[in-house]
Amino acid sequence: MSLGLNLNIARVQLLARKRQTVVAMLGVTFGIAMFILMISFMKGVNQFLQDLMMSTTADIRIYNKLNTDYSTSLAGRYFSDPAGKWIIVRHPKPKQVNLNIKNAPGIVNDLRKSDRILAVSPLLSSLVIFNYGPVQWAASVDGVDIMAEDKMFGLSAKMIAGRTDDLLRMDNGIIMGYKLAKDLNLAPGDLVTLTTQSGTQLRCRVVGLFKFGISTMDEFRAYINLASMQQLLGKDRDYITDIRIKLKDTREAKKLAAVYARKYGYTADDWEVVNASIKAGNTIRDTLTYVVSFTLLVVAGFGIYNIMNMVITNKLKDIAILKAQGFTGADIMQIFLSQSLIIGIAGGLLGLLLGFLLSFGMSRVPFPEDGYVSIKFFPVLFESQYYFFGMLFGILTTFLAGMLPALKAAKIDPVAILRG
Amino acid sequence: MQTPVLEAVKLNKYFHEPQEFHVLNDVSLTVQKGEFISIMGKSGCGKSTLLYLLSTLDTDYEGTITINNTVVSGLNERALARFRNRHIGFVFQFHYLLPEFTVLQNVMMPAIKLGALDTAAIEQQAMEKLQQMQMQDLAGKPAGKLSGGQQQRIAIARALINKPDIIMADEPTGNLDSANTAIIFDIFHEIAQQGNTIITVTHDEDFARRSDRIIQMVDGKITG
């Protein structure tokens, strides 16, 4: 009963000073609109960078980590000094090790049975010198199962000449980054010679060119068949150094990496470990967004606080007369707090709309073309949770900003005012 | 038949700012039902202070006030607000209508707050009160647009809406010209004759002379 009357009084008073109400509302509107725009854009940038990164990074990579711990030596065991106290080998030379994963085909087959995994791609990679006429160029060549690699990173979509499966049709075919091809002045159909560090050579025919939009990929990466790579390095058909996994749910990477590391006895890194700098960038952008949005909302909050304080100073007589008529302090608080909240909710809803329109507009602005980055428009994400949080922050801010003046109004002594 | 509607016993009040000052000194007072009382005295004698004590708006005092068999001294803020809403009607010197609301809404507001009747019944009663003040033609006008005399008549209608036990008026003609003062005189006289209990603080000798009883105050004491 009282609430209805109090809300009605609040409404009438708000409508009686439209301009002031609109100004207070616009403060909240702009605060929330900027929050929506900033968070949608920043999250869009995060998503874009993560997608870019994921286009070249596996969710989980299993590999045999090179042991660089030289503190123990066989010499101790040989001379019956198991504690290693008496026999010290100073400055040992690293021994010759094979970095391959033993029983790699078994592990690959085992992984392919899991229903959490989308693709498994074995890899044997090496740095080689490309010879084309007098030109020499060092680049990394990945020996892969091209169909699995395509499933992992969507290679087909990034081909600008030839097709991924041409690699299977051609004996000793090679697919390379378009900038690498440009540097070597190669075109599809040309023959190029690969030379390894140990001096072995392989002549390959260029069958395709790809463009990732990342210069480390486009300028320094090529793909050949796994068997060709094993042949080039003089290894057997089971010699594989890395197994890369794409999961159905990327978020499981951390957990599953630990599981696989334990199960197969090799190091397993998830994508978050490999790309810690991207994660840090995401955190920094998120923090920036929240700091700026918080500042905007605080400014809007101060606007409301000021206006409500002014309103209450102008309404001292009305407050006194309401109290004389039998309105309690709580009623008075309701009247003025609900005015703040009406401003907050109306301004907030407008802010959501404006924020959406601004974000939408931004997502339609063409991104400056530079040939490196494969993006057409500014990246913007549209997620309902940003709008929910925007509204929540808006209401919270106006509630806090309205609370202090409303409390002040509730405590006003009517006698002092009525006596004049 | 004499029924006391208000009884005040040994009221004492002090002002602490700007310096310690004993405003009311052992004031005792009984008001019978249907009485029209004027409190008179020089500025600063404590007559307005007494009125605000009796009206329950001011709670910082010593002594006991009983209105309509309820001891109001010591009641909490919520209970006092409810009590004022039901039992006391106010008329102030500066009329104090809510300017954003229409005349009718101003008159209806205490009754809506009380919540004893539905809106239609309240509206009908409010119109009756306005007719009594001959203000019915202005019912739909915003209160802020009216003259002082008109506002004061509406304030009286508002004070009557909940059929209060006592109507308290603080210098009801203090801010009006002589023509309007005469009208307000007549209205007070009329509502007093209808059996309302009225306590008014006034400077106006003519106004006081038409009341049932005049209480003279000097330096915080009732002298007659």
C-alpha cells in the first residue's frame, strides 16, 4: 500500500524535473554503453588472438623433452659409488640421444580411440636449407600426416594455391608458406632441394602454398609427408618426435595434458603453457576494460549522487510535510532511493541498447588491410553475459549513489524546516 | 460532557544550540474534545515549540503527552508517524502543498497513506472537503500554480481528510493578506462549530478572540 504511494510520489517528482532526470540517466547510459562496447571489443580481440594462436598451436603436445640434467653420471655406478659423493665428472659432454617417442604409432592409435579427441597428428620436424638455383634459405619443415594436420589446423582453408591432398598424390611433394615461396621465387610445380644439417638431400616438387596471416608460419614453414621426412633424416618409419592433439573441448587441455603425461611417460604441454604471453595479454585487456568501465560508472554514480543531493535540498519542505502527514523515515528513503533506481534502470536499459548499437557498428568497420593479418572487420563479441553484468553494475552503482542522499532525507528533522 | 482529547503533563524542553536555553518550563495543559484553542505570546515564548511537542513531531522533551487515551511520549518513529497520519491534521504558516501534484492529489494523500478506504471513496471525500472550502473548481490544477490563500484552504481540506482528533495550526494566517485572513478565519470558525478540536498558534488578536479559549504564554510558562 505504502510502496505504491511512495513509488507514485517518486514518479511524479521525477517527471516534474525531466531535464535533470534525463541528464542523470544519460550519465548511466554512457557509462554502461561504454562498458558494453569496451568489453565486447576487448573480448573480441582476445578471441581473435586466441583463434590466431590456436590456428598454429595444438591443444596438447606430447614430446620427449631433451634431458639437460648432467648432475648424475654412469661413472659413479661403474666405480661402486652409488651415493655419488666420491666420483665427480666435471663438465660432462651431452650424450647422443634420440628425441623420438618410442611406440609412437601405438600411442597415436590409443589416442585416436578417445572420444574427447577430435584429431591426433604425429610430427617429425627439422630445420633444413632450401636450395633453389643459387638461393639458399633456412626454414622449418614439418613431416606430417597431411590429412590429420588439416583436421588439426584447418589447413585446407588457408591454401592459396594447390590443395592439401596433392601432397598425397605426388611423390615427394611440398606445401610451403606463400612468403617462403616468394623469397625463393618458387611457384607450384617447381622443384626445390632440401638439405639437412647432416648433409642428406631430398628434391621436392612444390604442390601448394598456404597463408596463415602469421609471418613465422608463412615465411619459415613447409609441410612434406611424414615418410619423406623420415627418409630425409635417415630414420625408420616409426620415428616421430611430437604428437599433437586437438580436443573437442579446449578447456579440458590442462587436465588431459597431465593425464597423458602420466599415462605415456612423456612431457605433455597444454596450449595455455605454450602461449602464456597470450593469456597474460588477455588478462591485461580484461583488467583494462574493467578499470575503465568502473571509472565511467563511478563518474555516473557521482552524477546521480550530486543530482539527488540537490533534489533533496530543494525538497526539504516536501519531506517535512510528508513526515507531518505520517510518512516514516523509511517511506522517505523509499521515495528518493526509488528515484535513483528508476534513473539507474532506465539509463541502464538505454545504455544496453546504445552499447549494442555501438558494438554492432564497430563490428562493421573494415579492419585496415595490411596483408599480414587475415581479418576483415574489427573483432567484436556479442555475449548476453556482458549485457547482464552491465545492467547489474549500473543498478548497483545507482543504488549506492542514491543510498546516501536517501538516508540523509530520511533523517531530516521536520520541525526545523516547518518552523522556517 | 467533557472528554479530554489531549493531556500534557509537566512538559520541559531545552535548546542546546547555540547555548543552553530552557524553552518550556513545566507546561501542563488539557484540551477537551471540540475545543478551539489559541496559543498566544511574544516571539520566543515557546508557543510554537509547544505546538510541535503536542503534535508529536518533536520528541526531544521531558514530560508526558496523552492524545485520545494513547501515551505518545516514548513511542518509536514508525508508531508516531502512523499516529499522526490517523489522529492529527496539520496546517502550517507557509501552506506547504506538494507542488508537483494536483490539488486533489494533495488532499487525498494522507488518506491513501492511511489506507483505510479505497481510492474512489477517498476521492469522493476529498472532493467534499474541497467543496466545503469552495475549491472544487481547482481540483485538477497543479498545487504549485495557486495563490497563497488558495493553497492554505487546500491545506485545511487536507488536514481534515482523515477526520483527525485534533487539528494543529501554526500561524495559519501569518503569511496571508487581510482578505484571505478573513476567509481562513471563517473556515476555522466553521470547522470548529462542526465539532473539530483545534489548537492554533497565532499572533492575531482578532483570530484568537473568536476561539473558545486563549492560552497566554510568557517565557516558557502558561500564564492564563
